[in-house]
Amino acid sequence: MKKLLLPLILAPYMVALSQTIKIAQLKYSGGGDWYANPTSVPNLIAFCNQNLNTNLHPERVIVEASSPEIFNFPFIHVTGHGNIVFTPSDVENLRKYLKGGGFLHIDDNYGMDQFIRNELKKLFPQQELVEVPFYHPVYHQKYDFPNGLPKVHEHDGKPPQGFGIFYEGRLVCFYSYESDLSDGWEDPHVHNDPEEKRQQALKMGANLISYAFSGR
């Protein structure tokens, strides 16, 4: 039987602080580089452990979309530049995961947008991918982002946008577009971003972690 972390995910955030928790990066099909930004998740984990007093396992864990292991992670991160395909078994597994209390963060590393929207429609055919309003709690955890996502990298000159899928009133999937949060989480020498940009990206990532664990 698949083990849901529903009690942990929906418990008050402070309860989760005393437990060692792992977060994962999703491996997917389609040929896209799911493995992009290898230093980003470990750096976000270190930032959260230092600034949110979380007790996250320090290393990035890789999990496949169809694996029952996804139910062991309250937060799953997805990134890449290209094609992404969810098989029918991926869709069934991910849908159960999200309905059961899990949280999916998708970060377009530039080039994923045209593919991921179709795949998200497979997960929740009846739900629309909508822009998350700036007043939503995901932007107002420990760190305040009154104007939504920070702009980490310029690509097409578009403003950053945070899209989401809501299930029974809960934000279960957050899609960061034209922001490149995970690039901002990487080691400083990888992109040579100003430290201010890196801090903005890490703080927004910390908000995502905080929201995923608290559900509010």
C-alpha cells in the first residue's frame, strides 16, 4: 500500500520541524533535461535549514513520476529546458500524490512551457492552470513578495508569473514561469547572478517549502 504523508503535510508547520524530511527532484520522460541545476535543490535545502529552522535531508533525492516512493516526499521539484511527458502511470500516480496532500513545484528553466501545460492538463482535466494572485499565502510566508515572483533571469523580456492548480481549495501545484528560480538557487559561480537575485530566489523557494509543509 502506498504511504501518504498526509498527517505530516497538513500538520502545523512547527510539528514538521522536529523531523528529518526529504524533498525530491522529479525524473520524467520525453527527453527534457530533468537533471538540470544539480546544485539548486541542495542549496535551497541549506537555506531553509538555516533560515526556517527546518530539518531537511541535505542531499537532493531523485524520484520517478510513476514510483510509489513519491508518497514519501511532501515536496517535489521539477525543472528543465525541453520536452516533458507524463505516461498514464505517471499521471495516475502524480494525481493521487497531489490529491493526498503532496506539493509539486515546477520551474521553467526556459523552454519547458509549451510542453508542461499539456501534461498538467492530463493530471487535472477539470482544473485550470491559473495565475496565483499576489495576496495568496505562498507569497507571504516568512518572506514577503507583494508583487509575486522575483525576476531572476531575462529570457523573452516577459514578467515573471506564478501559476497554480488548486484542488479542493488547496494549491497543490505551483508553476514558476519566466522567473528561473532554480537557476537562482544554484552555486554562485554557475550563473554569476548578483547576490541580491540569489537571495530573492532562495527566499521565494523557502516560501514554497514553508507553504507546502503548512498548507496555509
